[in-house]
Amino acid sequence: VEATDPLHDSTNYLKENNGGIIILDNTTLVMSENARIHVIPNNDKAYNLINCYNKKNVKIIGGTLVGDRDHQTEHRSGEWGYGISIQGGENILIKDVTCVDMWGDGINIQRAVMTTAPLNYYPKNVIVDGVTCDNNRRQGLSLEEGRFIQIKNSVFKNTNGIAPGAGLDVEPAWAYPEYSPICDNIVISNCAFEGN
């Protein structure tokens, strides 16, 4: 899958419908147990393999997502290649998905960057259940903003390559202090962490 913006404008990875498999409202994406979806190797510093921007009532279930972290690393910059990118939205389930070898995070959950409205749309009611994030470069999972988030029954391992290198990082992060990032009502249960 071409996970980058077709124009290769690396600033676009936080914008609507740029790169990857674009998930729509009220969609269930079910991948077979043996499915493997690969990022087409690229030199961009940012990408989204599965792109869920400001969507509601979404389920992403099963399969393995494979990044390109070992492609052309000598002159490659950035740390924002994501297996699954959740930006804003609500009522989202990620279940039994494996994310490996991403240039950045296996899964990233953060605010939607709205071009036509105030920057105030954070993800709500997100469940991550039974996932495995392995050998991703920056994080297994980054939670940069969200409310009522459950992360359970999951494995985060072998994160390495660029700081922070955490299995799971709850990191209220935003460039504009006037839009204070929100991370609350977060439940992390029955997860394993190793080799991060």
C-alpha cells in the first residue's frame, strides 16, 4: 500500500485522507488471520498505512501491518511512519491487529488537525484490544491525546531506533499551548511490555 501522501509532502501526514488505506465512518475492516499488508518502501519521514481521520463507529480487526523501517535508513529523516493512525473520531475499535517494523509508531492516537474548525477534536471512546506492536522504531503505541481510551490484552515489544522507544507512551502533546492536549480516563490493563 502506498502509505505516503501521493505528493510526498511529509507535512500532510496529519491531514485528512492523505496516504494509506482511508477508513470511512461506520466501517468495519476485517483482515484474515494470515493477511499481511505492507507499506511500499519509501524515503518519506511520515506515513499512515491505515488512516482513520476524524471518523466515527470504526472497527479494524485482524491481520498484520508491516512497515518499511529498514528501507533507505542512511539519509532518511523523521519518525512518523504509522501502522494505524487515529486522528480525532469516536467509537473506534482496534482488535487483534499486529503492527511491525514501522518507521515511527505501530499505532498513533492523537488530535485531528482541522483546517476549517478550531483545533479541538480529540479521539473519544477508543478501544485497543489484543494487539501486538513489535520492532517499531519510535513507539509501540503513542497516545498523544484522547478521552475514554482502553488499551488491554496487548503486547508491546522490541521498540527501538529513536527516542523515546517506549512500548506505550501516554504523551499529551500539542504544538499550540492554547489548545491544551487532553489525556484522561485512560485504562491500561493486562498488557505485556518487553525489550523496549
